[in-house]
Amino acid sequence: MEERSTPRAQWLRGVLDMCLLALMAEAPVYGYEMTVRLAEAGLDVADGSIYPALARLRKRDLVEIERRSGDGGPARTYYRPSEAGVQMLRSWSRDWNEFATSIGSIISQTTREES
């Protein structure tokens, strides 16, 4: 049986790495905090999706990590983009803007024709 997920979930899977790099570019951030910030932005992402994405980014040398002791709890791993990650984020952002503009153009044309 084919997995049925919402288009929004499928789209997010395609841009999750870019979103994570963008969050890190603002300031170093730890995994759970990324989940919370994505949710605040209206993107429902499970922790189970965040950590594999972070591992992918690390494997590609797009992020750097820093372990910081927690406030009475265990140490947290904070992520920030490497120089290569910053460059990749810029490239992905340009590509995304072009892509979103193209899709928006097609959709708005279609909805105008239906009116």
C-alpha cells in the first residue's frame, strides 16, 4: 500500500535540511529547540526527523557541533552551520526562491483562469 501523507509533509521533507541550516544560521541551536522553533513557524516536524537530518548535514560537513553542559541536566549538542553550510544555505535559498516563484506563478495563473 502506498504511503499517504499530506503534501505539506512531503514538501517539508524536501526542504528540512535547508530549514535547519536557516535556524542554525541565526544562532547555535540544539535539536529539540529546532523542533520547537519549526512548530512555532507552523511546521510540524517530529524529533525522529530532525536527528537523521542533522546527521546528514554533519556527514556532508555542513554543520559544526559544540557540546555545552546543561543547566543541571545532561550536556546538549548545539549545531551551527560550517562555512560550507553557510554557502550551501545561500545556494539553496536562491534555488528555493526561484522554485517557489515558479510554482506560485503557475498556481496563481490557474486560479485566475478558474475565477
